[in-house]
Amino acid sequence: MHAGTHLRLLLMVLAGTLALPLVVGLLALRGPASGARAAAGDPAVIATIRTGWGGHIPYDVAVNPNTNRIYVANNGSNNVFVIDGASNTIVASAAVGSGPYDVAVNPNTDLIYVANRGSNNVSVIDGTSNTVVGSVAVGSRPWGVAVNPNTNLIYVANSDFSSNNVSVIDGASNTVVATVAVGSGPRGVAVNPSTNLIYVANYYSFNVSVIDGASNTVAGSVAVGDWPVGVAVNPSTNRIYVANNGSNDVSVIDGASKTVVATVAAVGSSPDGVAVNPSTNRIYVRNLYSAVSVIDGVSNTVVASLAVGGEGVAVNPNTNRIYVAGHVFTDCVSVIDGTSNTVVASVAVESHPYDVAVNPNTNRIYVASYGTKDVSVIDGVSNTVVATVVVGSYIGSVAVNPNTNRIYVTNNNSNNVSIIDGASNTVVATVAVESGPGGVAINPNTNRIYVAFRGSNNISVIDGASNTVVATVAVEGGPAGVAVNPNTNRIYVANYYSNSVSVIDGDSDTVVATVAVGYEPGGVAVNPNTNRIYVANYYYGNVSVIDGDSDTVVATVAVGSYVEGVAVDPNTNRIYVARYYYGNVSVIDGASNTVVATVAVGTRPEGVAVNPNTNRIYVANSYDDTVSVIEDLPITTPTPTPTNTFTSTPTRTFTPTPTDTPVSPTPTPTPTPTPYVPGDGNGDGQVSMVDAMLTAQYVAGLIGSGALDLTAADVNCSGGATMVDAMLVAQYVAGLIDGLECSSPPTPTPTP
């Protein structure tokens, strides 16, 4: 993180002072402006959390791995935002002193320390109540702050020439118990809790002061590069990393010899922040005028570069997430997945993209641009436009039949429907319809296409085999969006002017029900697995949830005003709603009918589509001519397969030995149990990060014992599933340890 960086407290993870809760939560991803799939093992930006629209100026960020809360110091608005790491949303704000510049966390006490550069003090925030519980006066112009959770001492670098020292605060009494003189212009500060040594980057002295935490005296000084700012420690390797702002490199200090053992030059321009993940031995360097550089701690080489803007950077080693504070120009926090091998991009398309549709079979995305006569074809693997197809005038909507690989485009001004062959990306037919076609939807089972006409209050039914209109169905006023449930052969039409949804029976082409919904319904989508229909009510900013069995509204979900497109991922039961004027997408959990995340996308998003095969969501942003690609990995509990064998996959798997299989002491007529696989908490036959996630969720009380095989989850044979087990599974999957075997299956405790 900025000037001193933060991992800080998290560094004790491998020092043995913290159990590792590994919460791999929902990830709403927003990628860089352009880019292709990264190589395997590369980190990727998975989310950008908007902290406002100017004025906040987020300067630094820190993480509490125990609570999975992220703390952002906003230098411009004199407060600290609290972000929930599971949902990537701001859940609280705490007012602090003037000009907060750096932030650190003590995960043992759940207290957060904020260095206020303008008011020359440190605010102490209680992480449980998110309130300021103390204020400690320190030296002049405090810059960096760090915590030793083992001793509960806090170290504050006072950067002004009148100070040039470090204030030592006792976390129990919130008083300064010592002041240690260091070099000129101390900036960043970091702690190695294993050795109780504190490292201070002295900006004007071009060196790092090493403070002995036992005596509060300077035990040494190490010359580094020009204008050192940020500093971070890997307690597992006892290596210290210093970002040298003037020489554009990172000095690597060996903590045992207090000497520079390497200099990493291939970073970006003006590096000023650094953070370490001790679990992966990766170092993240924030470059002021360029991207985030990722250094491999073994080879001391830059292995990746992430195009995110920001000021501070921090790491949660438990979740392997990196958080970058966006500074004055972006007012956002970028979330980087340290293990992902995908780069999610924002794809430039034609003028004013209005609607988007996906063929999950071919992984092709089709974007209808209202401002042109074109449909952009995006390859879902590379996130690049691979073709542009000219259709009619003023495109209204687009839909795909994955069974025939045909794409249907309504042309509002040409009064026809263009049919594109997905194999050749050419228009193979044009169907004349009545005036002003708008929404379109397809039943792939019957190969019928349904087109809405807002002017005539009709729905035209096109036969996909003959490309002819075979029926016209009158509905209520202003039909806009159309959606189909192929399982029930019911068609749902959102009537914009009459605030209703018409339900059409696809067998008889007649309206069989009319359901009153919210004000100005436009977008509509169906989950065929649950038979629930979701209607986006534009003006009131909510979503009506219709039960397809009873044709009644069973819930209304508030998401915020001006909602446009809506799409459903039937595999995850997540619903995605585009908020037109706010540039974001609300994510609704279909089980609870609550908003679980908000994802910032482009300007004026309208159409939304989902590829359930890849779990990617595509959003057409009508004013900046882009399509945002979201990857959503919600927490799910896979259903165990009814088999006693499992198939090896590219993820690390564990093949059970005969001693690993529970044996009943006496023969019983019960079925033979699934083989005991240490770490395989979800029973799918392989050990993955999902198993670590489920164990952490169980210990945190978020899921019950029925969602987790407690015997398999207890990999350390302690008699119950704990955070240590989650950590061990995560380390096993990452290749950091070789096995998870117990001598015999333990008897788990029934409750976390």
C-alpha cells in the first residue's frame, strides 16, 4: 500500500500467529480498458469498487484478514470507507482527522489505525462498530503507520523535518510510549512480527532505518535506491521490499544480514507503494504513473503488470486478493485476484451499443449498436471483436438461438428483422414485420421468435424454420422487453405504458394472464430452473419477481432508479440489472431476493446478457461504446455426485488410499459411503479452492453442516473443521504443501 504499505498485520499469517480464514466470496469483476486472456497463473483485476464521484481521494488501503474487511483512507473527505470483502461493497464510513494518509489494522484486536497528516494525530477505529474510539497525538505530518499484532504496538512515521522520527503507540492505552529518531523524511513503515523489527523508509536519506521493537532503538541502517517511499515485509522469508520512487526500482533487503541482496528494476514509473502476500511470495508494487507490478519473491523478477490506477495497495493473503486505492482521478478501489488466469476486459464496439445477447454454445457475444447499422461479434475467450455484421437501420434488440446458431436483430427504422448465421457472420434472411420492432426473444425448443411492437401493442411470432410471421398476439400498452421460458413455453412481455406483464401461451399464441408490476417495466428475464420471471421497472428502480406457476408477484427487490436491462444466470440463480444513469449493475441473489453486489461498468448501461457456461455477464454501455465483461463467482454448494469414484481434473486432486476410506465396525445394510478424500469438503472428488471457501464459510457460521463434509474438511485431524483446515486446503491447492492426509478419519464436532 501507499508509503509504508499494508499487508503489515497480515504478515503474521505464516509466522503462526493467525489462523487463516479463507473466504472466497462473490467476485464482480471489472477489467482494464483493454486486454486479452492472461497466461495461466497471472493475477487479474476482478472488481472495481466505486467510492464516489470525486472528492474522496482514496490514498491508502488496508485489510483485516480475520473479518475480510478492507479499510480505505480518503484524504480528500477525511474519512475511512469500510468495504466488505465478500460483496465488494462499502458497508460503513468513519469520520477521522484531517488529511488521512495511511491506514493499518491489528487483526487480533480488530482496531484500525489511521495516520492523519493534516491534524498530526492517529485515529483509532473499532472494527466491530466502525466508530472512532480514540485519537492519539503524534509528531508532525504523520505519513506511514504499521502495527505489530504480537506486541500490540503501533509505529507512526512523522515525515516533517521538525520531527524525522517514529512515534510508538501502545495499543492498550492509546498513548505514545516512545519516540525513535530515524533518517530524514520518514515515509513508509513496516513490521516483521516474527523478528520484532520495524523498517522505516527515509525519503531524503535514501535509506531504511531498522528499529528493534524490544528496545525502541535503531539497530541499523540500510542504503537503498533514490527517494524510498513504500516498504513491506515477508515474514516467511525475512525479506523486506522497498519502493524507490526516484530510481524506479525495488530494493530487496535480507532481514538477517540487513543488506540489499537484489534490486528489481523492471517496475513502472515512480513506484511508491508495495505489499506482500507471504502465502504466494508475490510482491505487489504500486507505480504512481503506471500499472501495478507483480514481483516473484523467488526470482526477484517482474512476472506480471496490472493496468489499474491507484495510490495505495494492500494484500489479503487469506483470500489472495489485492486492493488498490484509486486516488484523485478515479475514486475507486480495484480488486485483483492473485490466482486468476483471466483478464476481464472492457471491449470497444460500435456507436451506442443498445442490446447484447450470448450464444453459450459458441461463446460468441452479439452487440446491437443503435447508432449504426452494425452488430459487433465478440469472441468470449479473447474479449475482442472478431466480426461486424451490417443489418438494418436503428437496431432495437438482439437475441440468439443457440440450437440453430442464428441471431435475430430487430431494426426499428427498417421495420424488419435481420437473421444472422453465427457460423459465417452474414445476414442470411430478412423478415418484414410491422412498424417499429423492438424487443425480441426466442424459444430454442420450438424455434419460435417473438418480436414486440410498442406502437401497435402487438407481438409478432416468427417461425424460425420458414422465417415467416405465423401469428400476431395483442398485449397491453407499450410492449418493450420480451423473455421466454422454454421449459413451460410461456412468453413474458413487459408492457411499458400499462405497468404490466402479459403472459402468452406458446402453444396457442394467446394471452393467458396479465400480471401487474411496477412503474414503466422495460426489461424482463426468466430463470427456467426456478420458473421465476424478473421485471425491471425503470422509473421506480425495482425488480418485480413473478412466480411462473401462479402468475403472481412474490417479491419486489429495490435496486435504485432507472433500471434497464435484466438477465439471469440459471446456474447460479443470480440476476443482473443494469442501472442506466448510474453506470452500474446490481446483482440479485435469486434465493433471497436481495441485492448482494453492485458492479461499476461503463456509461449508460442498457442491455445485459449472461453466458451460463462461462459465468460471464456482458453489459452494453450505450454512451461510451463499450461492453463490460463481468465474471461472477458466487458462493455455491455443489451437489455431491452419486458415485464412489471421481475423475481427475487440472486442479490438484487427491487419490484416496484404502486407509482413507471410513470402515464401519460391523456390517450394516446401509449403502457404501463415498471414499474419504481429505480436503474434499463438497464431495465432488477433487480438492479445490471451493473446498477451502466452504470450510471458512462453515466456521464463520454462514452455512450449515449439511453443506460440508466435516470429516473431509478436518484435514489436520483436530476433530472438527476450523480456519486452520481452510488454510491448509488453500495451501495444498496452491502447491505450497504436498498432502492433506490424516492417519485416520476423525470424528467431527457437530457445530462450528
